[in-house]
Amino acid sequence: MRDDPTLVEQIQRDLQDVRWLGPEEIRARGRRRSQRRIVVATVVLALTGASAVAVAAPRNSPSPALPVASASPTRHEISTDALLQPADLPQQVDVQLSQSGLGEPVQLDHGLDYCRTSQGRSDGRKMSILSRSQTLVHKQSPSVATQSKGVFTQDLFRMVPEAATQLFAELDELVAPCAEWRSVGPVKTAEGIRTMEAVHRWAVVQRDFAGDDAAILRDSLSAPRDVQTGQALADDPSPILLAVVRVGDSVSVLHPWTGGTEAELVQLAVVSAARMCAAANPPC
């Protein structure tokens, strides 16, 4: 699936002079290196102003059992028509990258996962049957590799119906341990490596506005602060937002461009729910 920014990178999205060096970054990048080769090969087009669509073949994972068929014809594969299209986004898209997978965990946010596992809890992920992901690159984004502001990601999962509904029933419980979580890690600055801390405040802030289920999750971050001196490195960064939408047995996770508003994300979630009808069981 997509190569998510790490917890510390998320804190520093709006800080161009700083790079977090947390060990989770190394693990996340290594774990997804083989999955993202198609992105590395295609993303060069973004730097030259070209447009492209890249579709990766499903990875060689064991295929889990599909849901029991109902009276209506059961849909299995997720087509690209079920994803948001470039025309659905208010910003012009220059590159659209897509890949599919089998038996993927449904990851809402890497930072939320790390918050839970750092406290000795499970990451709380549920498994999908199959999935399709895409990365949309803003036309004005100078570089995919170094900029998060110009990247929009969507993961669309087909799940066992009971697991799909349970995901939403457990959202509040999932984010509760991270309602006020202090993260500490090394930061490379002009003055050298400094140990910084920031407070994450995860919450489910909106529900039931699209599809069969929908929710907006928000992580409000404090400014990174030097542990020894108490000095803040910058102003409070923009909140991290994501939307989760369910239509039948299909669940979509939307990560918008940095700086987007909740109202904009709600509107995209409504459009996404309509698009998901092309893949959902039962059909819309």
C-alpha cells in the first residue's frame, strides 16, 4: 500500500528545515520499499510536467476466502472506476499512480498505529480481502519524494462485511489511547541533533455524512519543543486529517493534501462514496 509519512515526519510537515530521524521511519520505508518500486519508476514524470497512470499487478500473496455470495451478483475485483478520479479533486492532478493488493491490513494512519504500539497495544488493524490504492500528485508539487503537501492518497479495501462494520464500531476505542499522547524523538537541526517532543491529540470529529458509514479523524499537533530547553521549534503545525468511508463491504481511507479543511474532506468523502458503488457488495 502507500508509503505513509512517519509519525515524526507528520509533526514536521510544515517545517522545511527539519528532518525527524525516528526508527519508525526506517522500518516503514524498508517494509514498503518493494511495494513502491512502481511509484519510484513513474514519479520522475511529475518532475518533467508529464502525466501518467501506472497500475501494478497484484502481489503474490495467498488469496483469502471471499465473502459468501448473496442473491445479488458478488463483485470481487476493485476497478479503478471505484476510486476518486482526478476531476473530483479541486486541485489539478498531474500524476495518478495506482496499485492493487491481496490480504492487506487496513491501515488508517501510520502515526496512529505507532501511538498505539509504543504503548504496548496492538495496532488495531483489520484485514482486507483485496484492495486498490492510488496516489494523486498535485501539478504544482515540485517533488513527490520530499513534499507531502502535493500528495493525495486513497486506499480502497474489500472486506468481510462484518469486519467492515466492526471497524467503524470500534473507531472511538481505537483512538482513545491517543487522545493526548506525547511523542519524543531526535531532530536534526542547524545546531545539530536535538531531542524534541510534541503532543498528539487524536479524535473522531465527524460521523455518518456519507455512504453506509463515514468518519473524519483528526490529529491536532503541538509545536515540536526542545526537551532540555523547552524552546518551541516552530508554530503549531496544521492538523492531520483523514476520512474513512464504508459502502457495503468496501472501505475507503482518504488522506488529503496538507492544509485541506474538514469541509473539503467531507465533500470528497461524499464523492468517494458515490464512486465506491462500482465496487460494493451489495450494489448501490
